[in-house]
Amino acid sequence: MDETIREVLTEHGRLAVDAGAIDEQADLFAAGMTSHASVNVMLALEDAFDIEFSERMLRKSTFESIAAIRAGVTEMQGG
Amino acid sequence: MSALSPAVLDATADELSSSLRLALGDRITEVAGPEGREPAGRAGSFPPPLRVGIDLVPVADVAAAVERMGRRYLYRVFTPHERACARIGAGARPSARSRYSAQALAARFAAKEAAVKALRPHGVRPEWRSIEVRRMDGGWCELRLTGLAGDLAAEAGISELSLSITHEPMVAAACVVGVSSGDVPARGRTSLPERKGL
């Protein structure tokens, strides 16, 4: 799952650092991800994992780090 | 760091108050209470309860999102009214071949983000379509809030929101100013009627 998340971030996150190497706890917004980029990341994650983030998941913290994204995706998958 | 005495704090507050009055002029009198120290109904809320949000969006980012995500992006982020306003060839019915102005979409996205900054949500943030940019007949735009966005405005006592957007080929920007009436409803209110300008 982490590899897919990093691929999505590489393609859509517009990070100022290498998404493949960034620490999983690192703040993605501090690393350059804009609010608009986070929308693209969300949509790409939905495509990649065949999920749809619910409205209550639409919070900045859901997408603030790779670890947070993993937790959100896992929750949406019913895990 | 040494603690300041209440007398010193009062004196400092008075100096700050005087400075703000000089800086803000008549604006202060609109929100100050009878004693001129606190806005009516907002004890402890000083300076005036204005909420400002601003955002800047590169047009190319939005164009790329439309290109990559297409309908999912357009329909997830923008309301039917917003899409209609941004559609090239206004008035045409949407179709699979509809084209949209990336500048117009970017300005609307900037407006949504600027509104979020003004609303200052803790935790869950409003869904994008709950903050709608309405184009008025005169050409200017207003915000209409529904759902959580409307709730946040109500909780903050914001009675009026003003929006300004602009766009150029490279970038779009928006500024939102919210004015509080000081009329803060009881906490726990979960829904508000949809209101023009909110």
C-alpha cells in the first residue's frame, strides 16, 4: 500500500521532495503539497484503491502524511 | 519571563485599544459595545470579529486536474452552477465534449479555499461543493454556504461574507471577508437554512 501511496504522491502531490523517500510521518503540506494538490491526491487514491473518501474523512489531517493516508485508506477499505 | 500585574495588563490593553482605534477609525464604532471596549455580544473578542481568507491557485494545476481526472474532478469539487459558469460556450448543455475555462475553475477553487480559511474549521473541513460561488447578474460573485460550511459560519456568528475573485492566464486568486454580527447561536446547532451570501 505504501508504494502505491508514494506513486500517487509522486504524480499528484507536487512535493518539493522525493515522495519515494520521504519519511512516512513527514508533513506533506510542509513538504509543498498544496490544498489543490491534495484534492488530486485524494481522487487518485480513490482510483488506486477503489474507495471513496467519506465527507467526515475530508480533513487536512487525513492527507498530512503517508502514515495518515495509509490509516485513512485502510479505514475506507473497512480494515 | 516575569509575570505582568493586572494593572500593567490593563494599561497595555488600553494602549492597544487606542492604537487600534486610530488604525481602524470608524470601523471600531460599528462593533464596539456600549463601553467601547468589547464588541456587542462577543465579550473578550477584540479587535472586531472580521474573518479574512485568501488563496492563490495556479491555473495550470487546475487545467492538469481537468485533463487527468476529468468528470470526477469537476463533479466532486464544483457545483452545477459553478460548472455552468466555467463552461466555454455558456448556455450550452454539458456533454462529454464540454470544455471548461481553467481560469474560471481556478478562481472558484481559490474562493472555496479562501472561505475555508475564513471559517477556520477544526477537524473535518467542509465539502467543496458546500461552498458555492454564485455569479450574480451584475457580474460580481457571492458565496453561498450549505451543510458544514453554513454551520461553521453560524458558530462563528458570521452574518455576511464578501468575495472577490480574479484570474489571469497563469494564476487565479480569491479573497473572502466574513463579518460577525456578534450573534452567536447556541453550540450544538447542526443545520442552518441556506442563506444568500452565506
